[in-house]
Amino acid sequence: MTDQQTVFIIDDDEGIRDGMEMLLASIGLRAKTFANGNEFLEVFNHDMKGCIVLDIRMPKMSGLELQSKLKQLNSMLPIIFITGHGDIPMAVEAMRNGALDFIRKPFNEQNLIDRINEALALNTKQNISIFNKQNEVKKINLLSSREKEVFDLVADGAMNKMIASELNISERTVEVHRSHVMEKLGAKTLAQLVRIKILSEQ
């Protein structure tokens, strides 16, 4: 969770790549540049943290095509598109496909920085959510099969009597399993138990 974020700049224009990299370095942000989508896909992995600044119109693989491929790979990196005047319909399509924003050329440097900071904040939030989910799933995996059954029913709002009938066990046994579930999951209230289940299923 403490890995440094990187702004991945993907643009076939070397001048734009270098200019953005220098701009981001001047405010303490780390950047890596790529001349096309294939270069980026060669190094892409799911541990990457940060965001992507992506030119929408490039030879061989367009920004939209790269966005589509990253979506298929379940990338969590927010994308900001850089577009020309004639690319606005394409940029709107990119937004519909999950892009965070698009910025028209020539772009205002402060506007670009603001959008990038928003994207990095979003990525941090996404990574925290994934981290929390993984933690809850690990806890749930520590439950026995019977405890897991009780947990699911309790979290769905079933009362002890209903759970006893559903699982063909005594209410006292349900209470014991329920107590073990609360202890293993670190939950003190029913609301916390429900939240753990919701988090694990997101």
C-alpha cells in the first residue's frame, strides 16, 4: 500500500512526452513515458499504481484500442485522454468506457496537473478498497465450513432460530458458532459483520 505512484505517459509525440515528464518531475511526481500502446502493454502488470495519460490518436494502436485492451486485463489505472479538436466524439466514447477525463490540446499545465492529482487520489482509494477486501476474504477463509454457513445466514439477517432450523442444529450451537465467527472476523456488532460480508463481495 505504500508503493509510489507513477504517471504513465503514452504518446507518439516525443516532445509532448518529454514536456509532460519534466512538468511532473518539477512537482515531485514520478513519470514513465511510452511511444505507443504496445510498449506499455509489454511492461503492464496489476501491481502498477498511479494513472495513465493517453493520447487518443496514435498510429498502429489508438488510445481507445489500448483502453479496451486494458479493460480486458482488468486494469485499475485511471485514464486521462489527451485529445485534439477533431477527437471530441472519440473522447466522449472513451468516457463512456470508463476514462476519468479528457483534456484538449493545447492543454493548460495546471489543468493537467489537477486532473492527474484527481486520478492518483482515485487510484489510492481503489487500492485501499482492494486491500481491505483481501483482508476480509483472508479472515473469512479462516472460518470452518459450518461457521461460514452461520456467517452467511447471520449477515443476511437471519435470526438464530431460523439458522438453527435451516442448518438442523440447536440454537445453542448457533450461538457458539456465531460467537466464534465474531471473534475470528474481529466484529463486535451485527452491523460490522454485515459490512465484512459486503466488502468481501465487492
